[in-house]
Amino acid sequence: MRLRKYPKPAGMGTVLALLAALLWLAPAPAAHAAVPLEKVGSFGANPGGLNMYVYRPAALPAHPAVVVALHGCTQSAQVYADNSGLTTFADRHGFVLVLAETTSANNISSCFNWFQTTDNRRGQGEAASIRQMVAHAESAYGADAARTYVTGLSAGGGMTAVMLAAYPDVFEAGAVIAGLPYDCTKDTGALTCMDPGVDRTPTVWAQRVRDAYPGYAGPWPRVAVWHGDNDPKVVPKNADELRDQWTAVHGVDQNPDRTSTIGPDRTRREQYLGTDGRVVVEVDRVPAIGHGTPVDPGSGPQQCGQTGTANFIASICSSYWITEFFGLGGSTPDPGGLPAPAGLAATGATDTSITLNWNAVEGAAGYAVYRDAARVATPAGSPFTDTGLSPGTGHAYSVAARDAAGAEGARSGAVTAATTGSAAACWTADNYHHVAAGRATTDGSYAYAKGSAQNLGLYNTFVTHTLKESPPGHYVVADGNCP
């Protein structure tokens, strides 16, 4: 678990040692022909204390897609870039590869803290830092906010599930490699989640995703699950639970609509289709491998990666199939022939909503609405009312027309609008003083925000959070994200 500056309770050292042992990825030897990465020194408040690295192809198109990659325990951004094969497809398809990196200062084994509420919630810790990296890529490289994806191995796979649940408005799709369902540790320990795994109903799993961003109405990210049949550290049961979680989120059952085998090792693929016929969830079960990222070294069109480093396993080039699942295979998508909608205007507002109108585009089958550069809805037409907003807050909106295949045309110019009412009140204090002021409660060990019941961490003077009150008496964590 993540190391803090307050004294650890008795037994914490044992838990850390066990977690390190079970999520342990063997230290990597020196990489050969290291991929050139650019370290980004400043990309936001960075509440999770992460490092940001970027790989940019020599020929980067305008408005490229972004793929975020999250390494496994004891690994680094450089190790994942050198061995996973993702840079092969960044070069081939012209996307920006953002590699987030955690360190032993965050976790004794340099694992992403997928299991810790201070890091796996929207607007908090490591999850917030990764979101800030995406925002930086959009502003620094002109990346397309509508084509943002995330993938990761092991603890990075667990954090991939975190990002998809906490930021469904940011990520179009994700691929979880040897990872775990979101918020598995809500009612049990990290070690139990990893092995023997935890069985919950699809309904329960899906609710945990919805609770990560209350009020969000979709669209939800598409999810690919990759898991080795012989994984002894994060057992294959987790692939089933991830499937249950995300099929239920998408409102489809747990019976695959299509099955097939792919790659040289005959990886078994199960695909689950949404109401529009698109694959919303797929599970790729890799035969006869343990814990790691599947790669297939070579120069063929479906080959990639290196096996000279532990936990990159010769079998199938998972990065090829993952980028195909993301829709990045082939040339960079053209915005299509549909023009930008004209006449976009905000025509109404309440304390929690803004209504938009625009002129219809001939040939459009629907539209995509963007709030603050993130796609928030795909309505059939205008008017559209954006709900669940905070009082007294301003937002920038743009709209694009979509054709029958879902391809978006050019986006309109942005308009700004604000909700009515007063902005939320915010307080920054340590957990002890939040409780003393009546903004939080305690069970003697942990503090919990009043109203939302979010776990704020240990009840002491060392842990500090910003709490936002909206509506009165209801507090949520808003670290680095409060008016």
C-alpha cells in the first residue's frame, strides 16, 4: 500500500511485504535499444506524485489520439515502453503514447495504488494525476479529446479499471491486462482480490462503477480484458469478474455474442455486443502463460514487443489487438464529410443544468456534445440538456454531427454558459479538523465525508483534503478541483 508520512498502524509492514510479494514483478535487466521518451516536468497539480513520460512519433498528425500506458509493479515507464510493443503502433498509426510512472515513494514495490481510496477515486491522488496528464497532452500536442484510451499491466491493469470507472467522460475505451475489477477492495483486502479472487454479482460490480462518478449517464467506455490462463498472482477469476462488471455497466448479459481464436497461440476471444452492434466488452484468454503482458517479437504486421525482460511473455502481440480494439488500426480517422453544426447557443440554465440548441446538419444520424473538451453525450438532436452540474459553475460546450456509422464530423466553435445559484463552498483541512468542524465523521480510525461517506483516510492531523459542500450538508472530496 502507499507509504504515508504518518505513523503506520501495527501490522502495516507485514501487509506491505505480502502485497509486494504477490504483485511482485521481477526486476528488469538493462533495456536494449531504449525507446526515446520525453519527461514532462509539469502537467498539473499532480496530487498523486506521479511522473509523466511521452513518446511522440516522428510524423505526428494533427489532433492525434492519446493512449495512456500504466506499467506493472517494480517496472517503470521506460521498461514498459521498451518491451510492450505499444511504440510500434504509435509509429504506425500516429498516436501520442503517455506513460505514467509511479515510484517507491508512493508504493514500496512501485505499484499503482489501485486498491487505495485516496488514489482510486475521481479527483484524488494517482487517478487525478493521470487525468491531468491527459489534459496536458490535449493542450500541449493538440490531441483529440474524443480519442483517449488507457491500458496497463497488473497493478497498472487495476489502475486502468480505476480510470475507466472514475473518468468515463475522458476515456473512450481501455484494456486491462492481468488486472482486477474496479473497487474490488471496497469490502475485502487487496490480497484476497488477487488470489483467490472475489465473486460478486454483475449488478453489484456495475454499481461500484456507477458510484465512481454519481450522476454520469454515459456513454460508458468499451473494455477489453486480457488474462493469462496460468496467472498465479492475479488469478484468471478476475477476468470473469471484470467481464461481469463491464457487461452489466453496458446493460448486456454475460453470454458472449461472438467467440473466436486469434494470434499464433490461438488466444480465445469472447465479444459482447451493445445495442448498436459494436463490441462493448471483450475478453481475451491467453493460453499457457502466467502473469505478464503478452508479446510476439518480430517484424510482421501483427508482431511486437520484446521478451528479454521479466513479465513480457512470448505468445501474442497484445498491443496489436488492443490498438485494433481501440479503433486505431489504420490511418488516422478523417472527421468525415459532415460539417460543424451552426447556431450553437445556450438557451436555458438552472442551478444544476444547461440547455443547448443548434441547427440540424443534413445527413447527421446524431450528435456528440462536448463539455470542457470531454464528450458527455450523444443525443439524437437538439435541444439537449446537460444535467448534474454544480451551481454557479461555468462550462465551455461544442458539438459535432455523427454519421450512421458513428464517425464524427468537424466540431462547432465553443460557447460558454454557467449554471445559476452560488458556487459550492470549499474547505481545506486535515481529517481531524474536518471532523471537528462537522464536515466529516469518524469511526475512531478513519474519517468519512458527511453526505457522500467517502473515505478520507486515517483520522489524524497528517492527512489533508479539500471538501466541497453541495448541496448543503453534503460533502465530497475535491482535491485540486474546487471553485
